Amino acid sequence: MSEFRMPSLGADMEAGTLVAWQKAPGDRLAKGDTIAAVDTDKGVIDVEVFHPGILEELLVAEGTRVPVGTPLARIRDISSTATPPPSQPAPEEPAPDETTPPVGAGLQPAHPPSHASRIRHSIAAAMARSNREIPHYFLWTTIDLAPAVRWLAALNAERPIDHRILPGVLLLKATALALGEFPEFSAVWENDRLAIRRPAHVGQAIALRGGGLVVAALHDTASLSLDDLMVRLRDLTGRARTGRLKSGELSDSTITVTSLGDRGVEAVLGVIYPPQVALVGFGRIAERPWVSDGRVEARPLVTASLAADHRASDGHRGGLLLEAIDQLLQKPEDL
Amino acid sequence: MSDSEPAAESAPAASPVRRGIAKVLAGIAPEADLTTVPPEANLRQELDLDSVDFQNFLSGLAKALGREIPADVAGDLTTIAACERFFEKPA
């Protein structure tokens, strides 16, 4: 028997409200099934189970707000269903946050603050912690995107609108591939120890309508084709804004990418999202002067930046990471 | 009924294109009130649509109105008026 607990969907989450059960006692659960919808500071999230089993008993009623780590349901291990010995030791669980619920994160008042103000609160907590604890260093470089933009335009010209790829997808893929060579930037702090995460799950920062943002994971980003990545990005963006993200999408990122696309400012120097150790930022892609062979030309350029945790890496390696991203973008056909 | 005010020349019956735009945008920017957006205003700025939103918008519009959008036109369909001109023109 294992307990399904209120998951932690980010270092800043203290509690969540169980909005709806999507399975009933007796239901068989496969790994990845959505068991419940939980309202968090980041919106309503579909929470997945990590092990197959049979839903035995619901412990928390719909509409209840509970601290992270609170048991929500009991799940019978699927391997023990043939002969369910009542006193079998609990099967291995997806370590439901060794961290005990923070003091004071008890039941919330009957009229919780508005969604927008909770998102604000949650971002404030994570970013204040980031600036307090993480010794950031910042690097940036300008990348010539002419080859990438030209290659993409030719590719898109032959495609229906639904299958066109945005430049941001190339930036994501190049970043993910570069992380293969510089894995120390795809990592999280775990009990004061740096845990490198391979493969990298790049988290895309997505602005929410009405304010705030979420970081949504693109699992094993480097393994996805540009087409798959585009489909996922559109799906994630749509669900982050109007629908629902899944728990794994909120909790699994190992590095964040923030990309301003074709609007916005020239460069972004990010604030790292704890417990991650790096954030890659791409400013607006725009035509600007570029010197090539002694001549000034107008070219589509992007300023790529790295905000990294100096406890986990040094500027030299950070510079090489940005250089690797640059080189990968010069051969878009290989992405 | 008062005859003092001309019945607030309220928005002429929405064209099919405008209805399509409203329907698609409802799934992308649900809080947006299209009646307050001038026809020549840039939708991306007006409704704060990023490049992924805009791609979702155009894809949805192409599907809703049953007409493909060539790559060299897509970047120009940033206003309600431009969308109407494109979709109302015979293919």
C-alpha cells in the first residue's frame, strides 16, 4: 500500500486545493494516469501517478486545501493485487518531498486570496529566495541568426500554417543539445548537493494572461524533433494559459529558457528558478547591424544570455555553453 | 423606445470572419473583449499575444474558415481588418 500525497510542484509551493478526483476507489491506475486535479498558485494542475496500482481509498474531500505532503489517497500496489497481504511493507514511493510541510502552511482561510495574487505571492517567494541564496553570474553574447532564419523561412514556405516552426524552437533545441556537452547547467540542488539531471528537461518560461508566469517542462528536449518540439510548445503554451498543465510539467524542469520571440526587449538577464542552477535567456530576434568580412550588414540577431549559479559552475564553462549554442544555430539543418 | 438617440449604431452584424476571429481568440485570450479592439489595431499588441499565441491564432483561423494562409501573408494578418481583407477576398 502506498500513500498518494499532495505533490510539491515547485520549491515555492506550500499547499494545494484538491479540486476534483478523476478516479474512484477500485479504479486501476497506470503510470502517468491523472488521478486528481489540484489548484495551486500556478493554476489547476492535473496530477499524475508514478506507479501502477489500484485506488483503494480517498482520504481528502474535494474542495479541501492541504499542505504539501498530506496523504490524499491510498493506492494498493499493483504487484500485490493477486494476494493482498494487509500488512505488506509500503512499496517504494516517489519520495514525497523529504521536506516536511513548512511550518505555518496549515489549512487556509475559507476565502483564499485571488488566483492572480496567489501567483504573485508564489513568484515573490521563489524569486526572493533565488536572489537571497544564489550567487548569480551573468554572461551574454550576440548570435547571428541569418542562417537559421533563412533556413526556417524556406522550410516554412512549403508548409501549411499548422505545421510551421517558430525560431524559438530552434533556440530551445540548440540549448538542449548544448547541455549534452555542459551537463552541469542542467541540475538542481538536493540537500545542498548538486544533482546533475540527464537528460535535460528544458523548462520554457510562459507568461500567464493576467500576470505571472510558469516554467513548463519539455521532457528530454534534445530527443524531440523540431516538429515535435513545436507541437509540444504550442500545446504547453495553450494549456498554461487557458487549460491545465500536468504535475510533471511543473516540477520536472532542470533548467529554464526564457525567450522573447519577435517582440519585447533586446536582452533578458534572468533570475534563476530554485532549485535549478541556470537560466538561458533569448531577447527579441531583430535585424541589427553585424560586421562580416569588414562590411556592416543588417542581419537578424539575438542576444543570448546565461544566468548561472556560481556555486555550481564558473564563467568559463558558462561562456563555452553560450558558444556551443551559437555554433549549433549556425547549422540549423542539423538541429 | 426613445427617438432621441440613434440606436447606438451598435456593431453591424459580425461578419463570418469576425465571428471566426472571436471564436479562435476565445480559446487563446479568453478575457479579451473584441468589441473594444479597433479594426486596424495590432492584435498582438492589443491582446498581448506572443509568437506561439499568434501561431495558434492563425492556425485556428485557417481551420475555422477553411482556408490556408501562405507563409508570406501570415506575418501581415495582425489586425482584424487585415484578416477580413484576406479571408473575404476570393481565393
